[in-house]
Amino acid sequence: MNPAKLFPFIAALSDRGRAELGALPATHVAAHEQLLRRGDTAAGAYLILQGALRVYYVTDDGREATLYRVEAGETCVLAMSSALRAHPYPAWVQAAGVGATFTRVLNPAFQRLMDAEPAFRDFVLSSMTERIFELMATLERLATSTMIQRVSAYLVRHADAAGEVAATQIGIASELGTAREVIFRALRTLAARGLITTARGRVRIVDARALADVARA
């Protein structure tokens, strides 16, 4: 696990900047462990070294919906925004199903790097820009896609090399911000079309091309 390979901006830092980041400890959290709740103080930036974090919100009726995932080589832009302006964190964060390992750049170091290291500042701004466009695309999909399309896209996106998705109906519902019963009906429809088969905690894609066509329809 070489942070410099995951975060190329490190090579462009000054000696002091590289030493400062290199001295930060790595923290590992188990699968689904809660890191932040809405209203918490983020207190810095998270550089993900392994695994992933899930950033989500909770609706008024208690349902969860994923905003985005932060994978290895990425950072949570909401945490950076909170660090920049000392605002409370506006969502919830937990480790994904594989857990996560990250380095946290606390506010004093974060502010110094922003001020003194152009490469770090460029990384922060480009990360924010990319995530904004991703969130806009997500909002567009929410406004225009049917649940069948959204479930199909989820399965295509999360399938492993064998075409299988390890997920429960409740887990998919939490990702997409809906009820388990809605996911059950969508999966049943896709299975009836011969595109997938389902088992306990697992979905197998039978016709990947046709499922991708449904997701893009």
C-alpha cells in the first residue's frame, strides 16, 4: 500500500509536505463501522488507502440513500468542505462492506497544505469538481430513471468478474433510497425477463448486455 501511487500529487509536494503526510498514521475501520454522523465535526480530510467509505443521507422516514462512495485513491469532498469552513458535516459516513483504511489530514495540516502546497490545492479542487459533476449526474438519474433502471444500473456497477452481486434487498434499498418491497418487485421483474437470478444475499446476472441496456433505457 503505497500512498504515492494512489495519490500522485504527493510526488509534487515539497519535502516538508511529503514528510508531513508521510508521518500521518493509517487508520483501519471494519465493515459498516460508523465514522461520521450529520452534525459531527469532520476535523480534516480523509485520504482512502484501501476499501471504501459510503457517504449517505437519511430521509425523514428513516430510509438511507447513498450520495457517493469514496474509493482508494479518493477523498471525501464533504469532509474537505467542512474542514475549509469549519462547518458541521452534512451527511453520514460509514465504512463500506469491505471496510476501509485511510489517513486523516487534520484541520491545521489541511489548512497549511492548502496554503503552501499548490499540488495539494489542485488535488482538493479537482476532487471537488469531479464529485460535483458526479452528484449532478446522480440527481439527473434520480429525476428521469425508473426503479427498474436504477436497480439494473446498480447491479451492473457492483457485479464482480463472475457476474455476481453480493447484496441483500435491504442493502440495495439503502443504497437507492427506497423500501425493500420496491427492490423485491424490481428484482422479480428482472428475473422474470431472464436477466438475473436471485439467491439469499446474492444476485447473479444472466444476461449482462441486456441488463446494461435496461439501465441505459
